[in-house]
Amino acid sequence: MKLSLSLAFALIPWIWATPALGDPSPALLHQYQAIQQLQDTGACAACDLSGTDLQGFHLIGSDLRYANLQGTNLADANLEGADLTGANLTGAILDRATLSNAVLNEAILDSASLVDAQMYHAEVKNTSLQDVNLQQAQVYGTEIFVGGD
């Protein structure tokens, strides 16, 4: 389920004001609250943001440690200095994202797309990178080991 932030903000008041539809699903409310928390505080450690659309978000220095970001669209997002330690980014879209000085230690980026992403001086110790797409990614000062022993 993809959740667009603009759609979420537009629909939440409408859903509550429409008795025929009943209460919004707990999962939708939880994701809306997690996005709101991330925007308000820059922190959403261990949040479930799976499948959400965070394209173009400015998440500079955000605390996303151990967050579930499976299948999340983070294309064009600025994650400079963000802490993504232990985050699950399986299948996430990080095309054209900025990950300079980001911490991705022990994160899971299996099947993630980082096409044309910028990753300067990022930390990627014990990070799972199976089937990651790094086409045209700019990686400097970052030790990445993909495949093999």
C-alpha cells in the first residue's frame, strides 16, 4: 500500500467527517502519525513507514534507526547525516537521494534502488546489499562491498 503524504493530509479529515466510511484503518492512522512525528521532530526511530511515499522529503539529520522502510519511496530525498542504523530498506527506492554522511550500519538495503544516488562518506558497516542497484550512483569515501567474499 503506497501512502502519499499529500493524499494522507487531504483524506484524514475527510475520512473522519464521513460517517458512512467509518473510522480510518489503524494502519493508515499509524503511518500518518509516524509521518507527522518525522516531520515535526526529525525522529522516528523504529517507526513503520513501509510503503509510504516520502519522495523529495528533506530528512537531513533524521533519526530513523531501526525504522521499517520496506518498499518506501525515498527518491530525491535528502538524507544527509541521517541515522538509518538497522533500518529495513528492502526494496526501497532511493533514486537520486542524497545520503552523504548518513549512517547505514547494519541496515538492510536488499533489492533497493539507489540509481544516481549520492553517497559521500557514509557508514555502511555490516549492511546487507544483496541485489542493490547502484547504477550511476556517486559513491566517494564510502566502503561498499557488494557480493562475493
